[in-house]
Amino acid sequence: MGAGEPETPESLGAEAPSIERFLGEPTRDLASWRWLWDGDRRFPIRSHRGILGRLVVLAKRLLRPLVQTPQNDLWERQRVFNLILLEHLQRAEDLGRLVNEVHGRRLDHLEAVWREGLAEVMGHNDALFTRVDQKLDHLRRETRTIWGRLGSALARAEGGGVEALAQAQREHVYLELERRYRGTEAEIAERISHYLPLLEGRGEVLDLGCGRGEALELLAARGIPGRGVDASEAMVAECRRKGLAAEVGDLFAVLAREPERSLGAVVSFHVVEHLPAESLDRLVRLAWRALRPGGVLVLETPNPLSVVVAARNFWLDPTHRRPVHPQSLQLSFELAGFDPVERLDLRPFPPEHRLPELDLSGLPAEQRELAHQINGLRDRLDDLLFGAQDYALIGTRPLQR
């Protein structure tokens, strides 16, 4: 069918219209009625049987022109009216078909949206229940811990009175402080994991101030023998609950009774800032004595070279005594006999917390030199204010000594 040609039943593949479709029970097809009235097609004069029938047919054929001619004007008006009516009916039919199609598409769309929304709601619901289960598990663990601490405190109170209860309360406050400000166990474990390659293959590791046992767990997972000591009974109880080797005690006393040259490594994470200044040098010397040749001492602590750390973050923990300067601690390492001594700067502040840098690309040439100098000043000031949040000193006991 060429462009602009009207659609016909034949072009649409429908049954071709004919006069026979109107004889007897008339067709309900609008296209056929349009074919009838548009072409002004005549119904045939039906034949009758016998001689009388043929005479009747002949009479009808003779009389048809006589009857039709006076009614041509009325007939034409009726034909035009019928065509107009058919056109409106066709439009109504097309509109109904379009409405049904659009309605069907909208129903399909709404059904798809409903399915997608329901799937999203169910997914959110599953995630919500998962989160609730996690919260409940956490609360169950917290409840067991609280009951354990309460029982421990009561047992200690029976033998130690009010002071034992006070000590239990102080330990609880410190545990909450660790949980809130130092980081989660997973975060601390991730930080400590960087030391594992250094500790593998050296022998047993002693963790001074082992806390909740993050380092001991990592060592056990890598097959590195290790044990810990901590002054907090609650911390040691948590380690033992995890199946880790830990004891309650004074780290100096434990380190002093270690056989000489028996350990592969001594580690201590965020402990030395809790100790009196005069005891640091003793700790380093006791560690050197307990380490076998090739053994390492790792001490990690907040970085006082960052003003933000030294003046603000450090004092979140009221049990901190004073920041430990890396140069003075390095001198203790060297005087004790460690060689080499390496310093690692750890946990830099994220870029969004640091001073912004001027973008030179959008500046005129005459302003770039000044902007470059300002950026240099910014770098020095930024290092002074921020820099790394922690640092670690790693000392090795030489093989020849």
C-alpha cells in the first residue's frame, strides 16, 4: 500500500466486503458498511420461482428507476448521513482501541512498578531484619559481658570491699572509652595487620597491654605463636573468652621474668603513653634483654608532632599521661642496643580534614609564583597541624650481639 492510500479491509488482510454479507443477518463490520454506502452499491432484486416470480422480478426492475429517481436527493442525504455516522463510529472504535491499549500499557507499567517496589520493600525488609538480628546479637554479647563483669565485681567485693568495686567501675569506664574513641575491634585489627609480615618467622610474640586481643587474634590466624599481658581483668577475660593466651599482670614484671633471648618479638600498641616517663627507658631495655638476636620491638603511640593530636585528640583518654616524642623514644632504642631503628608514620588525616591547597592552573601567570609560595607555607603548616595521627618505632636486636 502506497503512502497516503486509505486503509481497506483488503489492505488490512480482512475478509473482502460483498453484498452477500448484508443479506440475511447483516454484518457488524464497520468497514463493510463504509464500503456499501461509500460506493452507493445496490442490493440485487431477488428472483421468485415460477412464471409469476419472473414477472414480479421484471416488474421490480421496470419500476425501480421510476421510484428511485424522485428519491435521489433523499437517498443521497441518507447515504451521506450514514457515512458521517460510520465515521464517528469508526473514530469511537479507534478511540476505544487506543484507550484499551493505553490502559493495558499502564496496567503493565503499574504491575511492573508494583513488582519492583514490592521486591525493593522486601529487600529492605530483609536488610532491616538482618540489621535487627545483628543488633540483638550485639546486645546479647553486651549483656553477657555486663553479667560477667557484675559477677566478677561482686566476687572481688567479697574479698576487697569498696575498693574492688571501684576498680571494676574504672575498668568498665575504660572499656567504654576504648570502644567509643579508639575504634572498633575490626578497625584496630586492620591497623595492626600491617605488622604481620614483620613478625612472621621470628618466634613467640609477647603483646604488652594486649587489651581486647586484636593483635593476638591476628597472630593466631597467621599461625604466629603469641600471648599477652594486661593490667585489666576485664580485658584479659575478653581475650580468654576468645581462646587467646593472656594473663593479668604488670607488664614490667612479666617482661622481667622472661628468659633472656627467648622471644621473637615484643609489641605494644598505644600503651607507652599511659606509662610514667621514667619507665619507658626501662621497658625498652627489658625488651632488648628478652629478645633473641634478630628479634624486634614494636611500640606504637599517638604522634605528638601533630598539633591536632597533641593538643586535642590525645586528651580524649584521661588515662593518658603525656605524649611520647619519637626522637626521645628513638634515643632509648639506640642506647639499649637496637640497630636499626625505623620509624613509621601511621594513619594520616583524611584530605577533607586538612588545609586546602590553591589551584594554580586557573591563576594568571603573574599570580602563580605568589600562590606557589602560599602553597609551600600551607604544606609546612598542614604538616605541623595534622600530619600522621600515630607513629611506630621498630627496633631490631642485632644478630652479632
